[in-house]
Amino acid sequence: MREAGAGLALVRLPENLRVAKASDLGYSYSRLMRRVNAPFPGHSHRYLFTKDD
């Protein structure tokens, strides 16, 4: 998984080829953060973790 805009994308390594957006797979960035109770390491939108829905 890699940062892609305000969300995440599934990428194939070593080509770094984007396979799909995480939201296309049914997992928005905010949903994943809630599920693991932490923001994605190094993601520029970490503030969304503390944002109330």
C-alpha cells in the first residue's frame, strides 16, 4: 500500500505499478485507520485520524 492523494493505493513491487485504489477494494483510508486504530505511517493526511465523523 502507498499513499495516493488523500487515500491509499495497492501497488505491485518492484515496478511500483498501481493496481487499484484501496477504496475500489472497499477500504477507504478512514475505514482502514479505524480498523487498525492508527494512521498509515508517513501519510500526509494523518490529521484525518483524529477527525470526528
